[in-house]
Amino acid sequence: IIVAVIDTGIDYTHPELKNNIWINRGETGPWVPKDLASTACRDKSCNGLDNDGNGFINDVAGWDFVNNQPLPFDTHGHGTHIACIISAESSNGLGTTGICPGVSIMPLKYYDTGSNGMNNLQNTVRAIQYAVRMGAHIINYSGGGGEPATAERMAVEEANRKGVLFVAAAGNDGHNNLQAPYFPASYPLDNIIGVASVNQKNQLLSSSNFGIPVHIAAPGLSILSTIPNGKFGMMSGTSQATAFVTGAAALLASQTIGKSPFDFRKIKAWL
């Protein structure tokens, strides 16, 4: 099972996550330059070529759409926090265990604090398209906003056609998404699961959006998880709740993969 985490990137060196990072096999393996003296590189991962023809050079472990480069490292913290909730290793003597320990995480960086809203939207669309093309089964997306976007909806629709489950945060505005939709969670598409956040008593957080477009709720208050540079910290919100649902979906899928094709409709029904 491959889970694309479209977020602020991931600290793929973190001890809880480093063994769970998706590897693009089309960009790895032995490579011999025509002129042996021209470079010390002897692997596809460093040869500066688009070996798999997907339009991205040396995208060994996802892509940084903010800076248009490989190795989408997280300098913010949010994406690393999300990835750990989904997939942190178990029984390794460290701080946490993911909902689906060891599931393969595809890091896709769409957001940076220095980017404007339009850039973030464009990066979101490109990241969704990349995830679908490169074989993600589940997309975890913790962002969004109050305005629908045709390009964004089309990208999620393409994910729908390709059988990709799209788990999206319901938003942290404390309002009813039926009256004031929050996108992409509120697009009326079969493959979307919109997620609200609850506390330890299963009570909706005052900050969480709610309403009919929201399908499910999960823990979202003071969640301990990884942050960059090998550290741990707490965050709250529908982002964290979304990661719990993504992890649960991946866990369910991992019990059936190999026995039957991945089917997001079955996963939604089980959840």
C-alpha cells in the first residue's frame, strides 16, 4: 500500500520514518555514463536524467513542488507530524507507533509559508496528479479552503477514476461545511473521505468543521507525533484526524491486498 502525503514535505531521515519512505524504482539502480570521467555518479538517482520519463528528474522519493526539485524535506513540521501518525514504526524503542506501521509513504511537498495561495493550489494539483500517476493507493491531504477550484476538482476526479482514495481534512473553522463548504473535502466525489476532529471523550473539537459533507471523525487534540530533526511534538486539528483515518484505511487495505484489488469503496464502507 502506497500513501501519498501531500503536505509540507517529510523529514525522511527521522528514525521513525526513514524505513517507510516510498522509493521510485524507475529512478534507482546502476547507471554508467558515456564518459566515465565526466561524473562520479554511478546510479540513476544522481545522474540528472528523467530515467522513468515522468517529467521529474531524480525523483527518487517524491517531489518538492514548492521549489521544483527532488527530496521534499520538511522545514515546517506539519508533514512529518502527519506521516508519523500514519506509518511510524512499531517496537523500535522510540516515541510512537503509527496506525499502519511501516506503510509506504510518498512525500509530496505542496506548501511553504512563503508561498501564496495560488502557488499552493497549483502545487496541490500537480502533487495529486503525480500521486495518481506514480501508483499511490491513498492520498492524505490536510489542506484546503473555502473556494472550489476547477483544476483541483479535476485532479481529484482523475484520482477517482483511477481508484485512488482521497482522505481530506474537513477544516478548522468551526463551521458547518454544508452551509460553508471546505474544499477539497466538500467535493461530492465517491473517493473522498472528509474528516472532522474529536477529543479524548469523542467530542467534536470547537475548531473542527462539521456537517453532512463530513464523513467521519477521528482524534485530533494534542496528538504526539514526529517533527523534523528526530524530535517529537504535539499538534491538534483536523489534519491530525485525517492522518488517523488514512492510517486506518491503509491498515484495512493491507489486510486484503494480494487477495483482491484495492477498492476504495470497500475501504470507505468498512470505515
